[in-house]
Amino acid sequence: MRERWRAHPLAWIHRAEAHGLARELGAPLVTLNGLPLGQRLLLRLSDPEMLRVATELGRAGVPYLGPRAEVMEACYDKLQATRLVAGEGIDCPKTMLADTRGRLDFPLVVKPRRGSDSLGVRRLRKGPVPERYRSPEFLLQEYVRGTEITVGLIGGRVGRPLAIGLAPGQIYSFARKYVMRPPRGLVQDLALAMRVREAAARIARLLSVNWAARVDFIALPGGRLCFLECDVAPLVGARSAFADSLAVAGIDRAEQLRLLTA
């Protein structure tokens, strides 16, 4: 199931992925017009649409391939996901609602509380926080500098961690993810790679991940490893970080497609 056409970059990205997956699977593409019955649907939609459609299909009892709505709701809310993970003793950057009286030292990161693909993520070098961000729909987060790391998971299988080749101090913004994409390479520190894989598997269990996921971390000099995000509706196309992470762990594309449609 692909997204309806709309003039938004997320729609373009996810529609393109849906077309690529349809070609790989030899499957037809459909858009949601009412609730289709008798079809086995693989949902390939942007996060806001995915959550809406998963909720509708779940209420109607229509089976589909993709994240459960309640799992996506928990992970889509970055404050809730961070609190759940931190509550289990996993390190996270300090995070707070942008409209609270608490204080974080500058520089810091401001981001939408509910959002995806790094849209709206900004670094604030000094205060005060602009008025437009001072609402419960935005988060302020400790700015941590290190190596961004991502790892894919599906069906209890965990890929190998990939390091994102950003220049020091760069924010992994929407533009850098999709327009000026930095290189990805294996995490060469085997002890760090093992820590990432173990933490990712633990986070997936904690958040009740039921389908594909990509878990993002940042590794700081000195050994600190921070959880950033668990994306339970990641891009899963052949060129995605999810696919690369699994492939270098020995899970080839045919097996990936089998797991995605199991």
C-alpha cells in the first residue's frame, strides 16, 4: 500500500520506496480508498500516514504487514520512547519538553516531539529558545557529539551496526539523509558493535517491536553510548540503511524480503 500523492517530501520518498518494493516482490500497488478486504497489505507510508492507516486497519480487523499502531504510537512520540528506554537504565541524551521550566545547557537540539526523518531538527548554539519552539509539541535535548550509528532488526534478527560518515559536529538532518547522503560503513570497534547490537535488541523487546525496525545511537568519545531513536516504520528498500545493516550481517535480500512479508 503506497501513500496518496501529495506535495510533501515524505510522500515522494515513501511512494518511491513502495514502487521499488513492488517491483522486487512482483506485487501490485494500491492506495487506501476505504478499507480493502481480502488483500494482504504491506504498508509503505510515511510515519503520520502509517500510524493513521495502521490504527484504522487494526480497528477494522484487517490484517496487514507493518508495525502495530500502539508500537508506532510509543516510538513516534520521542519523549515517551526516551522515557521508556531511560527508565530501563539505557543511556539517552537529557530530554525535556520545550515549554517546561527546566534548563539544559547550550548548545542544545530542538526537535518536533512527534516527527520523522529529522524534519524540523535544529541545533541552537545559544539562548534564549525562540518563542515558536516553546510548546509541548517540541523537545529540547542535550547536544551530544560523536559518531552516529544505526542498526536494522527484524524477526529477532539483528544486523551489524553502521557508522554514518558525518563531519564532526554535523546534525544528521533531513537534507543529509536524502539529498547529501553521507557514506555508511561498518563500526570497526568490535566491542562497541557488540554493545550496539545488544542495546538494540533490548530496546526492541522493551518497545514491543513486532516488525522491521532501525535503532539509532550516538557513540561519544570516552565510551558513552546514547540511544537516539527507534524507527518502527523505517525505509526497508534495497538501498536503505536497514537493508545494508542486515546484508552485512549475512541476511541477504531474498531473506530480508521473506522476513518482511512473513
